[in-house]
Amino acid sequence: MANVIARSRTPVLSASDLGRLGFRLAIYPLLSAAAAAAAVEAALSTLAESGLPPTDAHGPAELFGIVGLDGWLEWSQEYTGSTAAGSATD
């Protein structure tokens, strides 16, 4: 197993290169956290510089879709007959 972390001591190699070296599994434990941190940093920088939030950020409906809230609300409706929050896109 290869533990792939950008900017660490271990060189970052492609999946095909890792496979040629005999690795059958690669994990990327900080990939999503690092990407999220970079996005937060960029959004806060935009806010600090302009006084406005970034206009290219996801709105509520897109964000709820990304995290799967609509599916949970449908599941809640199916099994309990009601939803606590209503539709995520309202």
C-alpha cells in the first residue's frame, strides 16, 4: 500500500507508476482536507480583499446535492412520513 501525500517526504507518483513498482493500493488521506483548506483560504481571501463572498461558490441547492441531503430527506420522508427541514432546495 502506498500512502500518497503531496509535499511529503515520499515522492508523489501516478497510479500507473505505483503499479509498476508493485503497489496494488494507494491511499490519499489528506487529499480532500487539503483541497477544502485551499478553497476556504481562497474564499476568505476574496472576502477580505473585496468585502464580498466569491460569486463562483456553490449555492445552497448545489451544496446540499453534493453532500447528499436530498437523499437523506427522501429517506426520512419514506420511513417516517415527514421531513424535519422540508426540501433542501426550497
